[in-house]
Amino acid sequence: MLYPSIDNLLEKLDSKYSLVTVSARRAREMKEDTSRAPLVKVAQSSKFVGMALEEVVHDQLTKKTPPAAVLEKSK
């Protein structure tokens, strides 16, 4: 079985799209800037995407949504 499971991940974020977006951005951030260590103390994964997904499961990484005022102005 893979860790973290998709069921556990979707309990933390509202959709698969959000999960992919947030974890890919964080994985790229860790890859490009080696001084940015994983936020999880002991990561089971050795790859950046796996580490980012572990951060989501451990509530270290979340999705930020813009305030409603910003969304209204962009329409």
C-alpha cells in the first residue's frame, strides 16, 4: 500500500486538483531551493512529491484561498 493514501489526502484538501497543485508547487520549491528542508521531521519518501504529500497529511501544507474581495475584482 502506498503512503500517504489518497483517502487520507482528500480529507485534508477539497479536491484532487487542489492536491496536485499544492503538492507540485511545494515539490518544485524543495527541488529548486535545497535550503528548503521538508517540514515533516521523518519523511518516508525520498522523492520531493512524496515529501510534499506527507506534509499535506501531517497538516504542514495547506491550500490558501484568496479573500472574496480579490475574487470579485478579478471578474
